Amino acid sequence: DDRTGATHEMVKALYVYLVRHAESKNNSRDLHDSRAATSMALPSPKEPSSPKEPRLSPLKEGYLEKNVEEENAELSITSDVLLPSPRPGREPDPGLTGRGKEQAKAVAELLRKIRDDPKTEPRLRPSFVYTSGFQRALETCYPIAECLNLPPRFHQDLHEEGGVFEGPRRGIRRESYPLHFGMNSNQMCQVLPGLQGTENIPEQGWWVGGQEPPNDAQKRANRCAEWLWKMAEEQGCDESFPEESSGAVVCVTHGLFMDRLIKALAGLDPHLGSMLIMTSNCAYWLVQLRIDHDENTPRIAVMAACNVVDHVPMSIRTGHSICGIAHCQPSYT
């Protein structure tokens, strides 16, 4: 065994797939996605939809059959503007749209192919699945856990910025908004059978109620990053013996929080500042958490793949919007 004569600490690495949830009723395909798809001059076959979801069809200049002004109102909120409660169309804890369910199936099938491909290194094979407690994350995780035949596990810190709340995300909030607490253990397990880690969730729900302040979201991003780095320390594989790896981790989380978490993993300040990280629905980031205590920088977060979304067909693809900046990544092959 080559390890017996080693005079330095081993280099450890853990691979993490950060997966953004599929399209929900709160972030259904909007103007920027329609224009992105139209600009690619691709056909738009009939899209799957749930019975309650309004049909979407391009109108002149790419507008959809919805009140775009209403949907984008949140993007132009200033600190002295109060929106009604709730914002039209916004739900505290929505489920997936019909299109979102198709997106979830697409990323689940991709992860299964990655795992089952004989060319895939053991350290890249998805072997552990974690999810936030939001309904849209649980519903996204369902086909992933099913395809991989892995027990999903709830992690409190993976939830979206703000938590489960009513009313606008930005701007002045009135005190009369009703509190929401998310689902309790039984409700979560009904959405995602076999879900683990819910034993200590209160009967009223996993969330504390109210809106999480931005400073708390920053602290949570750092805390979540430390959880992943600790996992890398404890179960990361020796780089000299990658075949002995126990596998990669899949985390189903959310767009705004992924922006903060990726920055925290890279050692950056995880606030919404001069750099914004955008992720399409059901796209993934593959992050290698590399630990080498013999180096001056013992922790290195390698962004091995960023906003990968080619597995989601353009006909059902939806992008991301942060601070009024929107993008839907097209495919060029």
C-alpha cells in the first residue's frame, strides 16, 4: 500500500452537484425565457402543463398570456414601495408546474446516466441526496431519489433566501402578513416518500415563520458551506485512490441561495453584490471541494461545471432572474 510510507497528509476531494429546483408557480416561464427561445429559432412543441396552469403562448414581441407588468413588479421595487399581500400570483410555498415536473425528470435521468456510465469515476457518481423543505424542492427531488434509488435527506439550511413567507421579497413589508411555517414531517413525506432527517420538525412546520433577513441568509450560506467542507473532510476520497470514493453528493436547493452558497464555498462574501450567479431551473453546478493541509490554501473549491442545463430541452427550459437581470441559457448543438 503506497499510503504506508506517506510523509504528508492526503489530499481529499468531495464532488457536490448543486441542483436548482424545477420551475414552480412562482417562477414560471417569463418574458426573458420566451425571447431567449424565440431568438434561437427553435420549434416550440406543445408544452406539458398542470390543469390549473394557464396556457402560455407567444404574443407580439414575445409577450405571454399573463400580466407581465404584474409578474415583474417585484423586480422594480424600491425601499419606499409597498406591494399588496400577497403579490399577485405569488405563493409562500408553491409546487411545480407541469413543465417543472418534466424538468425534474430530465435532471433525474441525467444523474442516473452519470452514475451508471462505466466511464464515470466513482467519486463523480451521485451517492447521497439532500434537499430543502420547500415543496418545489421536494417535488424536484422525488424523481432524482427514485432514479438513483437513494434515500433523500432533509437539510434545514438548503432552503431559499427568505424562507416561507407571504408578500413581496423586496421593499417595505407590513406587519399584518400572516405567518407561514412550511410543511411538517408527515406532509413532507407525503410529497417525498422515504425522506429522512425530519424527526425533529415541529408539528406546525419546518420553518420558523416570517421572512428571513438578508444577514441571516448570509450566515446560513456560510454555515451550509462549512457543512459541506466538513463532509469533504470526513468522507472525501484520497486523491491518490479515487476508486475508493464513497461517491458524490447531490443537493437540491434554490436560485438565490445558490448564488450565496457558491460564493461561500469559494471563500467570497456571500451577499448579493457586484457578482451575481445565475442558475436555470434544474441546471446543476459540479463543485469539487479539495482539501490539502500541506498547501498555503488548504481549501480550494473547483467549479468543475457551471449552470449545466443541456439535459433540459429548450421547449421546456426556464432561466433565472436576479435583481431584474434575467437569462435563459440556450443550447448550441
